[in-house]
Amino acid sequence: MPPGASLARRLGALLYDALLLFGVLFAANLLLVPFIGSADPSRPHPLLTLYDLSVVYLFYAWFWVHGGQTLGMKTWKLRLIADDGRPVGWGRATLRFLAAGVSLAAFGLGWLWVLLDRDCLAWHDRLSGTRVIRTS
């Protein structure tokens, strides 16, 4: 099995994807906000929150399922695969997305676990049966 990705590379890819997602969410919200009224940033509309989470999920899951790489992962030469080395399907991608939320909600401990794990796996990698590897 190829070596796991370091925390630094993962965070680099995450930052790159976050910048892209900012633009994607801005455009996506332009489509919805006219129908639900202007959103007060201090009290987000529940529908808008659910919509934004769905957009973020679709962004990550689509790229993971279709090639194993988000644009940030491509830039940082990373790829997501299943534990058996095969491509990730929608089920694993969904589980990984949800588990990554738990990793983050636990004060980022699930992400920091990469520093301690001998295979460089985060909690969400272990829970979803996936791994992030370096590509050449």
C-alpha cells in the first residue's frame, strides 16, 4: 500500500478546497437566497444551512467518487482510495464526509490523529475504510 498523506499535505489540500468552496457556495447561494429572502448572517435560515451543507457534501463526495481527488488534493498530489486500494463509492464517501465532521467537532482531534497513527490515518479514514495516499 502506498504511504499515507501527512497532516501538512492534507491541510494544504483542505485550505485550497476551502477557497474553491467559498466561490462555489457564493454562487450556489445566489440561486437560493432570492427564494427564501435575505439571510441575516447572525441567524442563518435553516433551509440555507441545509442547502450549504448539501453543496459542500456534493463537492467532496463527487470528486472522491469520480477520480478520488478534489482539486486541492490534485494540487497537493493526494488521492483518496478504499482500504483495499479500489476507488471509493458513494457509501464510503458519505460515511467519510459525516465522520470528518465528527473528527472536526472533536476539536480537530480526529484530524490530528494522523500525527500518531502509524498508517497516517485520521479517524474518518478508519471509520470509513478509506485512506489518503500520496501520488507521484
